[in-house]
Amino acid sequence: MPPTVEQVRVLADNCEQFRDSKAPLGYPNSLALCVVDSVQSTGVTYPSVEKVIHRYCDFRRSRGHDPYTDGVHALLATFHEVGDPTAWARRIGNQNKISTHAGAPLKAVAVHEAAQALSRHIVVTTQDLRDAAE
């Protein structure tokens, strides 16, 4: 069944936020930034994601590290250093939740859980992820 005129209009309206946007360069050597970006990107405009990425990068640089080479262990260390996902959301992330449903967890919780899952599967760097994909 083809889409209705209203469905096409809603799709066009949702795509409008990307007009004149450039695709982000990505993070070919930082699985930490890939995870943060992926989780933070859902349901928001990209400038809010960029703010979280900048705060993460500033936090890591202030401790003498290069965030553009961080793996998931470095990402998990930021949660340990600030205390927990709620503190991470206040300090580095934001108060955005993974959905608008009542009781939905903060995106910081999802970032933490994704990093833990990757670590359990011994996918801790972008190269590990590329190797696993092959």
C-alpha cells in the first residue's frame, strides 16, 4: 500500500532538519565517540549531539588523553571517574532520555550499557569492531 499524502508530509517535515547539513566526519579511531554519538543522536537534532561530544572531548583532554583514540575502556573510565550514569549525564552528557515514554532511562545509561556490552564481547576499539564486522 503506498504512503498517504499525510505520511509523506510528516516524512518531509522530519527530514527538513537536515537541509543544508553536512554529514559528520565520524570517528574512525574512537569507538568511545562512536558509541556516544550513536546513542545521543536518536530523536534529536545533531547540534545537541555535538555539544555532548565536545564536553566528552574536553573532559578527556583535561586529563591528558586524546578522545579521538578512546576505546570503550576509556569511555567506561569516564563513568567510573564521575560516579555513575546520572553524574555522567550532568557532567558530560545531558538530561535527554532514550524515549519520551514515562520512566525511560537517560541516554547516559544507554551509553554506559552499550560500552559494557561491547567490552564483554571484546570489541573495545574501532579496529575490533571492523574485524568483528568482517
